[in-house]
Amino acid sequence: MQFRDLKKQYQVLKPQIDKGIMDAIASGAFIMGKEVRELEAALAEYVGVKHCISCANGTDALTLALKTWNLKAGEAVFVPDFTFFATAEVVSMEGATPIFVDVDKDTFNMCPIALEEAIKKTISEGKLKPRVITTVDLFGLPANYPAIRKIADKYDLLILEDGAQGFGGSIDGKMACSFGDISITSFFPAKPLGCYGDGGAVFTDNDEWANNINSLRVHGKGSFKYDNVQIGVNSRLDTIQAAILLPKFKAFKDYELDDINKAAALYTEKLKDVVKTPVTPEGYYSSWAQYTLILDSREQRDGLQAHLKEQGIPSMVYYPKALHDQSAYKDLGYKKGSSPVAEMLAECVLSLPIHPYITDEDIEKVSRNVSDFLK
Ligand SMILES: *Cc1c(COP(=O)(O)O)cnc(C)c1O
């Protein structure tokens, strides 16, 4: 059994993907070819925003957003304490300071109450100027945008939506990657919409930011490539990756999102009475980057993982440390207990195999083994 079976997906989509790759090579436009433009237009339409600017990976997409906002030293960015490292890393890379906000134990996403407390504390300490809230749509579920947007407005902060895991999710029909003032996603292979290497994209309705990000991703270009009006980066999407993403995006919309939601629903039906299963609030739709259980303790979690492994079932711990617990951030001086929920999750979560091509038999086998272990 595979944790996320990308080979099976390739077997199904092979004719279209192979043709896309061969056409891209034959065209000779290896970087930012016509497939890149086509993909950007299709993604912008799907998400429901004016601009999609593709780039080299999700981390760069976050960086491009922060650069276009001129984030700098002395400014604070509020990030959830329970996420992939890159969400905070890009803030530090720009010289600003991440402030770690605890998360909600039902949704794994940033807790709006903890967020407002962190903003107030930062203001009253007076050392850092609050600028941005980076929300993460963790495991495919959009963050609590209704509540977080209110807080952003109240304190005049920008929202950067880190939708690296969230592409395809929605709240009341409004799509993930449309909730931020700028939003991003990643096409890393194992993300909900993945390519066959690295890739990413930035989304925004703001013309000025979109233009600027378009410049920043090509060495700060001006009216043409060798007119450089600002310091930028080299962060473009390869034509081959766009050619791979186009048929994968069609499958994603046509059936993969539905199928992965059916898989998640079957897991929940089988497991809800034996273990804490993921909560999808009313009106929310997840793209299930992960299906994550919360066990009672680290011992129980580690025991379950070992038991599954013996049965040939892969599982993963996303994430084994809260961000404030990472060595890279030891100088920020956070203490144990600063984010009780994130710390508990790091000890107790376990993600099960899930992808659009998983069979009911596999889900039943995994569920049976989880139940047997816990009984
Ligand atoms: C994967 C991921 C990123 C980084 O994306 P890359 O394409 O790997 O650079 C950023 N944030 C979150 C939440 C992620 O899961």
C-alpha cells in the first residue's frame, strides 16, 4: 500500500501526460511556454481571482508575496504554530519575525482567539509592528477565514493564505487560494494538485501586486527581460511541469476531489467511534492533503504507527514538532506550554494513507487495523 499513490495516478493519466511532455519538448519553449500561460488562466478562473502567477515552488510563492509587500525587519507575521516549516521560514528570510499562534484541535488550523491575543500582546510589547497574518489551510481544510478576516480588518493587517495543502478546498463555495489578499499554492508532487518536480503559484485580485510579482519572479524585470527595475529572484515554472499539470488539473476537477472526499468519508464512518477523526465544519470542503487522527498520547500514537507498519501500512507524523520547538527558532525564546494544542498535536497525530485512487478495500484494511490496535 502506498501513502499517496502517484504511480497509480500516472497509470490512469499516462496518455495525456506523456503527450503533454512530448509536445512541450517539441515546442522548444522550455521555460514559461504557452502551457504555462494556459495553466495560469485555468487556475485563476477555477479559484475565482483575477491573477495567477506561477513560480518555481510554494516557498518561493510565499516569498514573492512577502517581497511585494516589502516586509522587513521589525515587522511581525502571525503564523500558525502547527504547519510545515516553510510558512515561517520565508518570514525570517525576509528579516521579519514570525509570531507563533496556537491552533484549534478540531481543525488543526490557526485559532482566531489565540491570534487576537498574540496581536494584542505584540502591540502592547511595542517591539514589533504587526503586518501580516499567514493562514495555512492545513491538510486541505481552509482556515477560519470568516473570523480571521474580521481580525485582520480590525488591526489593519494583510492576509497571506498559505494554500500549499489547500488547493481545491472551499468555504460555502468560495475556493481556497481566494481568501488571502495574496494566496499561494504548491505543486510539490504529494500536494493535492502536484506536478513531477517543484512548482508553485501566487493568486491575487490586486493588479499592482500581480504586476510586481510578475517582475520579481524574473529578476525584477521592467518592460523587458534585460531591463531590471528592482532586485528579484529567478522563480519560474517549467513548461513541462505546466504540461503535466494541465491534464492532472482536469482529473482533479472532474473526479479526484470527489473521490478523495469519498475516501475520507469512508475512513470517518469506520473510525469515528474508536478514535478522534478530522472535523470538517459546516460549509467547509477539504481537499484532503492528509487524513489525520489524534491519538490519546505519544505512546499510543507511536504504538499504532508501529502496528500499522507491521501490517505493511504506511503512515506519517505531520508534524512531529511545533514550529516554536524547532532548533532554528530556539533564539526566539518560546517556552514549553506556549502553544498547548500544537504541542499536544505534535505528540498525538498520525496521518493515514489517502489519495483519490485508494480502494475501499485498502481503507477497510487500514481502519480494521487501527480499530484492532485501539481495542
Ligand atoms: C509544502 C508546503 C509549503 C512549501 O511548498 P514547496 O513547493 O515545497 O516549496 C509551504 N507551506 C505549506 C503549508 C506546505 O505544506
